[in-house]
Amino acid sequence: MQVFGGFIGGLLLTCIAVYESMLDHNGRQILIGFCIMAVVVNTLAFLAYRRPHLRGLGIGLWIGFGVAVLIEGACFGLGR
């Protein structure tokens, strides 16, 4: 259950951060928003993974982040 919750959380955090950054329609703004979000999600995942009772949450956050990066990469890569 923790892995699924972390997956959904990582996916939503990444997609929301990229969407909010895109509202300005500035390439630099998207990059800054994505970098800040990447550091936050990976820090949360690392801290959760270090605790044995939250290890599944950390793994789920990393999986959700990876899937979201693949989705965003496909959207920006194929859209140009």
C-alpha cells in the first residue's frame, strides 16, 4: 500500500510542478520548477527509504518520479 501511495504522490507532485511551471510559458521557469521539485521528491524518498517502516513509501516515490519524468519527456520531446 505504501508503494502505491508513494507512486501516486511522486507522479502527482512531478506533474503538478511541471504544469505550474509551464503557466509562465518560459523555458527557464520550467527548468527551475522541475529542478526544485526533483530535489524535494528525491529528498522525501531518501528520508522515507532510510526508515524501515516507510521503505515502501520511498520506493514508490522514486517509481512515481521516474514514470512522471518519462511522461514529461515524451510530451516535450514528441511535441517539438
